[in-house]
Amino acid sequence: MADRSAFEMLLPAEAAARLGSGPIDARAYHDPDWFELEREAVFKRSWIHIGHVCEVPDIGSFIRRELEFARASLLIVRGKDGEIRAFHNVCTHRGTQLTDAESGKGNSFSCRYHMWTFGSDGALLSAPDFEKFGLEKKDCALKQVQLETCGGLIFVNLAKAPKQSLREFLGPIADELDALPIARAIEFHEYTFEIAANWKIYVDNFQENYHLRFIHTRTGAATISDENPLGYPTHYGFSGPHRGQTLWRNPNPPPTPTVQLMAMTKAMQAGARDGFPTQKTDFKLFPAMFVLGLGGYAFTHTIYPLTAGKTRGVIRYYWPSKADSASTRFAREYAMAVVRDIHAEDRGVVEAGQKGLGRGVLEHIHFQEHEVLCRHLNEQVRACVDAYLAERV
Ligand code: FES
Ligand SMILES: [Fe+2]
């Protein structure tokens, strides 16, 4: 259940009345020119989730993140003062990429080309024969990127002067994220996959249940029944550019095979012991991130556009303690495997959506009232693009 304090929760018909029912321009889902606008107007100006504080636990710890939508490689570094900062992974001498390492720890970064050396705060510390440049070291620091955290999650904003702080952008959801145990996580399981589809086709797949009955025949039985044959949520929630929903639960789900049931129960008990909420959390953060907390679990699913027709998803299950037994380890792996099964079912149909829309034969697509979250995303993206274009006039 989305938290009602952070979202305005509406019945499906109320939400549809609010957002309208007209056809949607199909071009936004496949056109490379429109995607270029989205890169500039949405992704290079929004707060984008790129990691968790537990990945940079110590002074000098760093991770590298590639953000293809901005053609950026970023270094996320914990400095001597304990602050986490983001820098472009680009030497300020002649632009060489500083490191290819995915993560590491050290006091400094030395460029392999001519040994310019930068501190964990981005300052240029030393450079051979530096006096021959006629430069000041203070003018040669690594290019910094805006970084803020909320609930243990690291976000960056590639705008030079973001219009909102991260907390302003998240609104009341920020307090909800702070309260989630993801903030205290010390480890996570992750899997990533690339998919041949536009990022909005991908995101939309995870914000409507209309397809559950047809695509998730193996995994979706617990969320549908004769009472609610298409497994529709009961409410949809809105909070600025972000969304939520209240999922309906089948009161009489089909029995789960014993071993799987034991694994799920074990993981949920371990999560509950660590203080994970049993209440359901379901945040859909703009532009492309889901935060879900099921009973005893918490996971994030972040979507990064690569091109107009290619996208990467990163799924993480967060855990607030080390797995202290083989059975807990198994239970956690099992939780991941369940999500992978569901996503494996989604993948084919999402890619088929791209294939079909990419033909360019449809002028419009259509969203019914239970696809209102898809309509809301489309509306928010369009508003960002309109604002961006208006600024350029
Ligand atoms: S390009 Fe990095 S030191 Fe020359
Ligand atoms: Fe699905």
C-alpha cells in the first residue's frame, strides 16, 4: 500500500476523471528526436538514483557509474570529511577517463596519462611540471556533479543548478524514504538486464496490472481471483510527478509449494526481525524508479534509458544485516529469483511493444482508467519537455 500521507489516493474512476481519457501520441514511445528531448528535459535535469551509501562505507571508497543518457561516467566518492560527492570521471588536463575500476578505495585518483593526481574531494593535488602550465591548481579540480541522499539512496542531478533540492523534488515521499529500512541496509543483491525497448514502455509495464492475468500465468495467481479477475489495484496515488498505488490482495491465494513457502517465510521472518515493514510500500518516483517494500522485503528497481529503443533495469534487494546462515542466504536468493521469474515473463511483451510501436504505423495509443499511472507519467514527461522547449525560445 502506498503511504496515504505522502500521496493523494484516488479511486480508479476518480483518477481517470482527473487525468482524462484521450488518446496518447505514440511518437513519444519510439521516436529518436523525442528521446533526445527527454534526455535533456527529463533525465539531465531530474534527480536520478545511482546507488546506496553502503557502497561507499569508508573514507576514500568510490564507485563508478555510467549514465549513458548523459554520456557521463561518474565517480561517487566518500571524502576525508565523510561527505559523499560525485565527479565526472574525466581528468581536467586533457580529458582522459580517470579510472575504469567499477569500485575501489584510496586517497586519490591519478591519471595514467601524465599523472595528474586528484584528492577524494576532487581537488588537484599534484601534477608533474605544473608550473609550466601557468595555471592555478584551484582551477583544475574535477568537475563536480550535484549529489544528495535520502533514505540511504544516492541521487545525482546533472543540471549545473538544479531547480529543486532532492527533498523538494521528493516532497512528502522523502520522509517516507527516510523511514524505510533501506536507509540502514548494509548489503544488497543486484541483477541488471538490458531490454530492447523505450524506457517508458518498460516503466509502464510495471505500473499497470491490466496484463497480469495474461502474462503472469505462472507467477501472478496470488494477485488475481474471480473477485478481481484482472488483479486491479484498489486506489491510485499521486504526489507531484510521482505515483503510488494500493494493490489488491487475493484473500485466498493458491497454495505455495512447501519448499518455496519455507524460503519465503524465512526471508520475511529475517526481514521482520531486522525491522523491515510488513506494510506494503509502492513508490513510483519520477522519472523511472520504483521502491517497493513487501512484507519483510524492500527492493528498488531503477530504469536507465540507453537509446530511444534500449533500456537498462537495475533491481536491488536491500538487507539490513549480513546473512548469518545458509538458509537465510538461500531465502534471500529465493526472493531475488521470484522477482527474476516475474520480470522474465514481462520481458518478451515489453520488447514486442517496442517492435510494434517502432513500425510507426500508430499515431496514438490508449490508456484505460486502470492504466492511469502510465497516463500520468506521459503527462509529466510532456510537461518537462514543454518547459524545456519554452526556455529555449
Ligand atoms: S590527461 Fe590526465 S594527466 Fe594528462
Ligand atoms: Fe508484469
